[in-house]
Amino acid sequence: MLVPRALRFVLCVLSCAWLHTGAPSRLKSPALPIQSEREPLPSKGLSGCSFGGRFYSLDNTWHPDLGEPFGVMHCVQCNCEPQKSRRGKVMGKVNCKNIKQDCPDLDCEDPILLPGHCCKTCRKGEDDKKHTSSVLDSFEYFHEKGKDKEDDLHKSYNDRSYLSSEELGPRESRTDFVAVLTGVTESWLPSSNGVARARFSLTRTSLAFSITYQRMGRPSKIGFLDSDGTIVFEYRVPKGQSDMICGVWKNLAKPQMRQLQSEQMRISMTTSTGRREEVEGKIIKHRALFAETFSSTLTSEEENSGMGGLAMLTLSDTENNLHFILILQGLIKQKDKEPILVPIRVQLVYRQHILREIRANITSHDPDFAEVLTDLNSRELFWLSRGQLEITVATEGQGPRQISGFITGRKSCDTIQSVMSSNDALTPGKTGGVGSAIFNLHDNGTLDYQVQVAGLTSEFVGITIELKPRRRNKRTVLYDLTPEYNKATGRALGSWSRLEARHIHMLLQNELFINVATTHGQEGELRGQIRALLYSGLETPRHELPTPLAGHFVSPPVKTGASGHAWVSVDKQCHLHYEIVVTGLSKADDLTVNAHLHGLAEIGEIDDSSTTHKRLLTGFYGSQAQGVLKEISLELLQHLDQGTAFIQVSTKMNPRGEIRGRVHVPNNCEFGTRGEIEESEFDELFAKNPEELKKDPHTCFFENQHHAHGSRWTPNYDKCFSCSCQKRTVICDPVICPVLTCSQTIQPEDNCCPICDERREPKDMKVPDRVDEHPEGCYFEGDQKMHAPGTTWHPFVPPFGYIKCAVCTCKGSSGEVHCEKVTCPVLTCSHPVRRNPSDCCKECPEEEKTPAGLEHSDMMQADGPRHCKFGKNYYQNSDNWHPWVPMVGEMKCINCWCDHGVTKCQKKQCPVLTCTNNTRTEGACCPECLDPKEDDDQMMKAPDKMRTRRH
């Protein structure tokens, strides 16, 4: 396999050596490469570090990921250190160190090294049990809820879709926060009647938020305030009619992350139309967020009260008990510094009829309140499911104050969806089929659904929404979608209007499944878990059915248990936004690799020819991938517009594609992404503001000037060099002048290379035809320069630099660039050499004489074996070596070799162990069984497996 880009980047950062894995031996029409944006670019003006294609905020720490087959270097820790420039600007610098020497000394006799760890640990004893932090000290229910789900994982039947949380990648872990926003009473503005509820999900360095509001106009902006009251991020709210606001704060800096985790950050919302209003609240973690399935925003009828609250509710798993927690703001008027006890009355109301009532005391310093309403009857559960129950909270005594709100299913910007695969069926299979579904839950308990199915192996029988079965053949069907299914289109569209409160609870707890049955799979050929997909902030049409991805659509079809779906869109700037969800991807035997990279997401064009053009979107970690592809060719945009493009996911087991889907995205990008390029040229024409360039984190600073990312210029220190800016890195290459065949040359003042002096050329010497010359010359995309008619040059192809194995000529008559491969001279020596690694043609050493019979030994040297550069070392073709990585040393478990100028590396194949307990000893490449008997059995089996893999 090829050396991953991340490894080349790590070597460059740690040892200051620029890696080249060899330039392409053939040159067609040079063009700028399309680069994938794995993550949204950091906000302008944000300082941080770029490392391995990812952006890290200041003070962030991480283990470098070198890609397959190297994986994550758990014993190397990198951090983004803040540094000040001479002008006082704070920048980030990557610093990495080996942390193995920091491993603690262990008291146990036989420590083991667990996968994914750097330091050894002692074996777990009987008293070393998994500790679960108490979520709600006052409720045993919240303790038992997580425990029941763990027990379910050990059931004998296969409902693997329920285990999908185990497959979450590092990008999918999340922390939830909540805030109640009420009117600001200490501001010069009159206090607002409005109340808003905000829910936040923190994933790595992005904070997604869903905000609902009542009794106020639509906000125009949202501000996040730090502990000093300074706005550290502002979100402009788009215009709309919905009472839901969705947004993402991308690339949080480390200080903001710490303040968020320590609950020192606040959020404010202001309106700009009509009477200006402002609401504000503190962002907190809360123990009830993970279990919440119903909610209510509590408001007051009193004008300018500044009161509000939030009720988070959930049902018990087995009994009809309604647990709730109240977060109250402004209900108690606090005058004294000492805490006071305030009696309150909580009521459950249906159409002004009091159904339940609870009296209790709360303190002014801690007004939160938790309680349980036990044994709800069938009528109360029915009204709960229809959003008709109201919860009221009132203080008692003098000057009573009251807030209230209706209870509905939990609202958020997340998308309820499901991917159905044969791998997740109750009886797993590999059919190559796919099912895809999206849902929308309304306040009145109605659930809209859109479902599509493709690639079934036999005739469709039925599609149902079900519970998780307690036994293999004991399915519990909640709702039958079969009557709405259209066999001609493979789709089912409709509404489920009679959801019970228990069904809503299970839906929002990711406990429902959708099942597709066929004549050959009566219990289900496809099955998927219905779960919420976190809001990403990308411009993808999640309200529409996504593109289904299946092995059935690959050419030729692949019988796989995996499937997926993808949302794809093209924005006004002709950038491609994509979100992909998969399940059941094939995995290789090497689990250390699978823990790192599951596959590659690609986009390409469906062509009649045998060759398919593909572009990498991103590496696949876990079950989700998303991003923005900015540099798109006109051909790909046309294929997207015509519906002849595809998205596919490739894996190690199926490198040519395991699942695929045809993509149709109508767009008006007739000139590709040229519109954005023209805008940048327009900005440069009118002297782009240098201050704006300074704020761009990808800008390069060189010779006291800022240069935009992707720009190219001739440096002041030498006109025979060409420099480019590649994401804060300046790369300067010497201009390589072609060999001229004319006898008389001249040196133009503004040109680095000499040209032929045609006025002094002999009449019999052939000179370039300059009749009907193109007046402007030729524009070459590689170096982004105009070339005079008739001139020749070696092409510049990013990122390889100047290619000596090709010569380009500007055709004066047409203004076209014509590039040809260099024909190397015939050599008569037995051991030709390249004097310089960048030379195209080999030469004979001076000391070597010409042996007979070798006149045609190296006719086309440019196509001959080429050397490889790895780190600071050069290797000849077919050389083998173990790679050396800074701070880690020689990696003896990985073997690299030079294959015609391309470095390839492969991890040592380890035998599959069937033992339950295994460990990896220091210096060994493969894990071993802890039980000596099992170890002996594996040693007997290993040679056969190794021989099998080598053939």
C-alpha cells in the first residue's frame, strides 16, 4: 500500500524533511489537484496548528495518526503550543514528544499491554469493576437505565444494529449541555417575556446547538460569552418562520473548551425587529440530558417578568412512571444573600383540569427540582403522546408567581434516520441490498416517514417498525408500513398518527428498529436501528430521502452485508457538501488497522469507458463521514447535474468499492468553481485588504508580505525561483530552463531563461513558426503564468515542482500549450546513473567504458525504475527497509519497499487468535495468547495461515 499522506506530514514536522514519493512518469494536461476538505476550515482569525490534514486549536493535545498501516502512535503526544511573533501575533507551533518514559511503575508481577495504549497495565482483579458515575443521586432509575442496556448486549440473538454505539469513531463521541434563556433584568433594556431552551452537543472541537424559543420575536444573532462577559463567538440567525434555530460553532479554541466544560460560559440571544429583546442563560452540563425524551419550556403570562424554566421528562422503561426535573429561572425573587426555603406547587394539567399535584420546598440558591409521577393511566399517557398535557410550577405564599408549558416530544435539529443492511438482520447475511429511512416527529405525536429499499434478493413481503426482540423469533411489530409501499419505486411514504407515549420515548432513545421482509427472508432480509443523526451545519437536504449506498450498485455487484446512505448538495459557490452514514462495513483481520481507518469515501463519474475517474472525499472513521469538497472540476459538476455521478465507500476488503450509489444534484455551475476564482482575481485587482489576508489562517508571510493560499509569485531575492503558498507553508522551486537547440541565444530582462535569437539564426536552421501568432501568448495552469509565443519550458505541476521529463511549448498560432515527454539519448554503458534525483535522463559514468551489445539497454529512461525518498534517505528500486519514525524509532513490524519511485509499506500479518486473553510483549509485532496451551495451538496454526496469505 502507498505511504499515507499523514505519515509524510509527520516526518516533515518532526524531522524537518520534505517527503517526495516520486513524480508521475507521465504527464497529460497539468491541472491543479482536487483536494478534499475533511473538516470545515477554521474560522478566520483563529490561531492554531494544521497537522495531518486536521486543524487543532491552541493547547490541544493529540496522538499523531500516521494512517494505514502505521495507525495511531499512542506513545507520541503532540500539542499545539501558542507562540508570539515579533509583531505580537499569537500563532501555533506543533511540538511532539515520546511519552513512553512517563509510564508509571506497576506493582503487579505480569502487566499487559492493551490495544490502543502506550503504557502497560495490571490485569483487572475481581474488585476492579467498571465505575459508572451517578447521574441522578435522587433517582435509582437513572442508574438502572444504563445497566439494563449493558445487559442487553449479551443476548444470544443477533440485533447488531443495537450495538452500533460500539462502532462510533473518535469524531462521533459527544458531550451534551443545556441552557435556559430568560429576560435580562439588569440590562438597560426592559426585561423580555421570552424564554428559550438551548441544547448543545460538543464533538471534538465543534459545538452543535438546537434552540427553541417562545413569547419573543425571531432572534437576529446569538452570542457566546466567556467568564469575563466577552463575546467569543457570534452566530447570525438566518431568516425563517420556524421556532427552531440550528447552528454549529466550529473549531473551539482550547480556553473556550475549558470554560465550557467547567460551566463558565453563557449564551445570549437578541432580536432586531420590533421591540428589541434580549434573553440570556448559563450553559451547564446536566445529568438528565441523556435520558430526556419529553420536554417543556415554561413561560409566564406576566409582562417583563424575566421568569422561565425548563422541564426534562422521561418514562420508566417498564412502568408508566413519568420522571421529571425542573430548571427554574427568576421564579424566586432573591433579596437576601442567605438562602431561603420557598414552597412550590407542581401540577399536571389537562385543559385546566388538575390531574396530579406535588407540593415541595426549594431553596433560592438551588431552585432545581426533581420528582416522579407514578402509575400514569391510559388517558394520561394518551394526552402525553398528543402534546396535550401541561405542567405548571407556582410559588406559594405572598405574591405567588407561576410559569407553565405544554409537554411534547424532545425537539432538536438532529435527524431521525435509519440505514438498513443485511448484516444487521436478525439472521445476518451478505445480500448487497440497502434500506434507507428518515422520520419527522410532530408535537401532536404524528410520525412522518420516508423509506426506500433496493437490491433485494427476492420478492418484497413487508416493512415494519419493531421493538428489539427478547428472543430470536419473537418479533414485536408496532406499526406496519407495507400498505404504503410502492413496489415500482421501492418507496413507502406516509404518517403514523397513533404513536403511544411509550413509542415516542423509545423512538427518542434509539430503541426502535425498521425491518424489511422478503420471500427468502421472512424474518427480515434488511434491518436497521432508528437513531438520531447529530446536526452538522452542512448545507445538505436532510428533509429529503438520501442517496442509498449498496453493494448492489457497484460494478460488478458486491455481495456485502454493508449499506449506507448519503446526502449531497452543491451550494452557490459550487462547493460539494456531503454527509454519509454506513453500517456493517467489511473489516480485515488486522484489528489494529480497523480501529483506526474503516474505509475511504470517494466520488466519481459513471462513464461508458472501462476507466472510472474517482476523487477521494475523506477517510472513514466509525459510521459517519462528512465534509465539503471545494475544488471540483466542471466535468464532475456536469455529471452531478445529469445524475451520472456516484458516491462509494471502499474498504481494504473491497478496494474498488464495497457500497455505491448514483448521485443526482441539479446545479447551475456551468463554469465549475471559476466564479470563486474570478472573485479572488477581482479582489486582487482592487488591492485586497492586507488586514483581511492576515486573518486568514492559511495565509503565508514571506519577504514582509502576506500571500493568499494557492497563490504563486516570483520572489524578490531571485527571479529564477518560483514560490507558492500551500496552507501557511511557502515552497520555492528553482526555475529549470530547457535546453535550446539554437546556436544564438539572448537573455530577456524580465525572463529567467534565455531564448533563441532568431535574427542571428542561420537561414537553414529551423525556427518556430510565428505566423499568425496569438497576441497574448499561452496561459499555463501549472505555474499560473503567461508564456510568450514559441517559448519552451519545463512544466510546473503542484506539488511535485518542475518536471524535467516533459517540455511544454506555447503554440503561437493558437495560444495552446503543447507538452511532450522528453526522449532520453541511447546509452551504451551497463550501469547508467542519475547525477541528480530530479534529473529525467540517466548518464554514463565517465570512468565506465562502453561494453558491446548494450546499445538499446536504456532506450526510454524516463520510464525506467526510479528511486524513492523516505524521510532523509534515498532508496533504489526494489530496496527493502523498516521505516524509522522520529521519537518512535525503527518500526520493525512494518516493511517498506521501493516500487518504481513509489514507496509502499505493509504491516506484518499476524495470525488470528482464538484465545480469550491475549497480550503484546515489548518488541513483538503480534499479540500472543496468555494461556501457554492456547499459545502452542496458535503457533502450530500460524505457519499455514502465513503461507496462505502470501499466495
